[in-house]
Amino acid sequence: MLRTPQESTHIVMGIMKQRCLSVENKRGGMITMPFIFANEIGEKLAVVGFTTNMISYLTSQLHLPITKAANTVTNFGGTAAMTPLLGAFTADAFAGRFWTITIASIIYQIGMTLLTISSIVPNLRPPPCKNGESCKEADSSQLAILYISLLLTAIGSGGIRPCVISFGADQFDENDPKQKKVTWKFFNWYYFFMGTSILVSNTVIVYVQDNVGWGWGLGIPSIAMAFSIITFVIGYPLYRNLDPAGSPFTRLVQVVVAAYRKRKVAWVSDDSLLYENEEIDAGISLGGKLVHTQSMKFLDKGSIVTQEDDPKAPNPWKLSTVHRVEELKTVIRMTPIWAAGILLITGAAQQNTFALQQAKSMNRHLTKNFQIPAASMSVFTQLTMLLTIVFYDRIFVRVARRFTGLERGISYLTRMGIGFSASLLATFTAGFIEIRRKNAASANGLIDKPHEMIPISVFWLMPQYCLHGVAEAFSSIGHLEFFYDQAPESMRSTSMALFWLSISAGSYTSTLLVTIVHKYSAGKNGSNWLPDDNLNRGKLEYFYWLVAFLQFLNLIYYVFCTKIYTYKPIRARVIEENRLQEDTIELTSHV
């Protein structure tokens, strides 16, 4: 059978594409994991090594008030979790994940280096406090250096966080059933290594900061980050790199515009008449095409072909394929589930703010000469998280699989729900522990002595820290699985950015709650739920229970969302190898 030149060209391009994919598929796999995990470990050592103990640095070195320092911590966390949207856009639109991670890591390195220098040079921070004198707060220029350093690290994190997760998952071909099964294990082990690096930060790095000095305490993470950049780049020949498919945000907007322009066009009699074009969608549907769904039908109007449209060379602002319309529908369906994760972060954010201040006031001595750094209490969160991950991967999944029949044991939505419940219990418990702490202070006449150690063991805080660890192991990893699996494949980096955006929103929600409670709980006699100078006179337990109540409402909302959620419908792409071989032979005979 003779073919036209145009048909022959398409076949040749198809053959070349399949050969390229074949070569590409030989890359990736488990061999790339050490290089990818090295980058994540370095980033976490750097960011956690500072943020875990940041409130101590801001209060003891820069002499900021407690509430101002707490809001600085959560604002930085919120900003660092918002910038992944920029990093994801850069990776998905034009740069690709490898180069986005590499450049972002270098920017992060510059920020950490500047921060380290500011902790060493005396003129870049206020003078130490003297006995009997009030501490001088950092001036505007000293704060400016701090904020510039934090901004650079936030921008760097924005390029690393959304891309390193999806880049790691990209190393496993989802069209290969054997490799696809490994993907959900990857998320567990990714979080395991991340938790291990956080554990080291919360122990070794924090100890160095409190007992050796902030120069070494920030210098060590900076060196670790530099080493991770070198390791990650060395692994380049082994990586399975997927080409960027263009701006996902532009495609989503194009669907909205096309649907709006055709809002008055009559509905088609059959859904099969809606516009589809495999050639246009080839780059954004390697894993399969999204199937048309009946929800949000007003968006389907963007796929109706009119006399003004040219199906062979369509204007994307006037005509969208079914696949692209379904991409937008998928993102919209994911949004309510995404929003449910915000208050989980709001509850967890208190570990690095008020819980840390609680720990500083309690007996932290293990021996007469050694006491646990207050910031290291979060080590119990990380230890519990790591143990929960191992338990989940080795025991829980195998047992649950017998009852559910699911390869992963339980769905990621169920996993997230368990995490939300554990977080609610953690915040609720924290309120009762605070009452016990204040009772101990009152019994020993220390209510008005905020800088004196209260004779109550710091290990009373363990339950809330451990419960937050369980919550993170279930909910956060479930979130990652949900976003990667349910997001359109061309928006994998963007979906990871949504995960970090929920962290950003949770951090800013914490800031908002702290600000509102601090303002409106203030009494004429100077009382306050969240006082600046004396936590013993506050009502921190009321604040914890307020957050717990909001989390309870959020849990009800989440259960409702899961009941109405529709999973992404996808038709896997099947490569017709026999037909491809026949076309190759036929083409050869006509050359």
C-alpha cells in the first residue's frame, strides 16, 4: 500500500519517537535514587537545620519579641512553601525538572552562605545582652540581611521541593506494570530519607547551634548543601529526563477562554463528536489519554467544533481537545481535597513556635551536665514518623491488603483521613499538657518568673510530638501519592507545588490565628492568651483547643469531600509494535 509523503513523514517521526523512548526507558530506575535522595537530604539538612531552631536564633541572637519571632518563622515557612508554584511552572513549562533543581539548589546555596556569614560577623547582628540591661533588638539593616537570606533560600526551596519528588517518581515508567508498583514505595522511602535528614538536623545541628555556635551550626548545613548539588549533577547521565510539555497554566486558561467564547453554542448530540486530536496531545499524554466525564459539562463547550474552527490547525484559545478539558476538570476536582490539608499544617506549625517555648521552660536535663536542646524535641516527631513509615510499609500494607485487595493496602484518601485524625488528637492533647505545665509553675511559685526552669519533665510534651509524627506519616505521604497519581501527567511538578502550597497556606493560617488571638484576647490588665514576655500568664491551652476545634470541622469537611470525589479516568496508551514494524518495512521498500 502506497502512502502519501505526509503519512510517511508521520510514520518516520513515530518510529524515531519510539526509538528515543526506548533509549530513554533504559535510564532511570533504582540506580538513580542515591543521587536524587542526596539532593533532598542536603536541602533538608539546610532548611530544617535552621528553621527548627529559628525562633531561638531570632529571640537569642536578634532579640526579637516572641510573637514577632513566631510570626517570622511561620511567614518564612509560608513563603518557602509558596515559591514551589514558581519552580513547578518553570520546570513544566520550559526548563525541565533536572535544570530547575540544579539552578534552584545553587540559589539556595547562596542564601545559606549569606545567612552563615551574618551569624559570624558581629556587626551583622545586635550586641549580646548584658546583665541588668534590656537587650537591643536587631536594627533594620541587620534584619534586611536576614530577610534577603531567607528570601534566597525560599526561592531555592521553590525549585527543589516540587521537582525533586516528581523527578524521582519519573525514574519509574508508569506504563511498565512492574515499575508502576514501585512508585508508591518511592514516596514512602522518599519521606523516610527526608525524615532521617530532619532527625539529624533536630539533634546534631541543633546541638551544635546551641552549644558550639551559630557559625558552625549554619556552616555545616551549607557544606552539606554544596555536597548534595555536586552529587545530584554527577548523576545526570543516569536520569530519565522527560521533556517539558509547555505551560500547564496557559493550557488551563485556554480551556476556560474557549468554553466562555462558546457558551452560547448548542450542545452536540453525541459526546463522541467533541474534539480530539492525538497529535496535539501527544506530548502531554504519554501515559494515556484522559477520558471524557459528565461533570462540569459547561467546560465541554470548549471542545465543540464549529464552522469557524480548523480542526487540523486549531486555535487553542477557541478550541480545546477533550484531554485538555479533562485536565482542568481534574485540577478542579482535586482542589477540595487539597484545601483539607491546610489546617493539618496549622496544627503542626506550633511545634516550632509555642511548643518550643514550652520546652525551653521545662526540665530538659538527662544528666546533671547535659540537657536536651528545646528545638530537638521535634526529634520525637521525626522518630515516630520514621517508625510509622517502616511499620506502614512492612506490616500495615500487607495486613490491609488481605482485606481491601489493594496493592497499596489502603487508598491514599483513607491514609490522609487517618493522618487528619491523629493531628486533631495531637493538638487537643497539647492543651491539657500546657495546663499541667502551668500548674507545675504555679505550685513552685514560678508563674511570674518566665526565665526560670519549671520542675516538670520536658518529656510530658512527647505525646503531642509523637502524634504529629504519626499524622505526618499518614497524611503528608498520602497527600504526595494523591497529587502525583491524580494530577494530569503534564502537571506533575505543579501538583507537587500544590502540596507545598497547602503547607504555605497552613503556615499563613497559623500566623493569622496567632495575630488575631493575640490582638483580641488582650485584657485591660495586660492579660493575653499569647503574651509576648511570659507564657506562664497566658492561655495557650485555649489557643490549642481553638485549632483543634477547627481541625474537627475540617475532618468532617474532608470526609464529605472524599465521598463525592471522582478519580481521574484515564485510558492507557498502547503501543502497536506490530503495526509500527510493518510500516517501517513498507517505508523502507518505498524509499
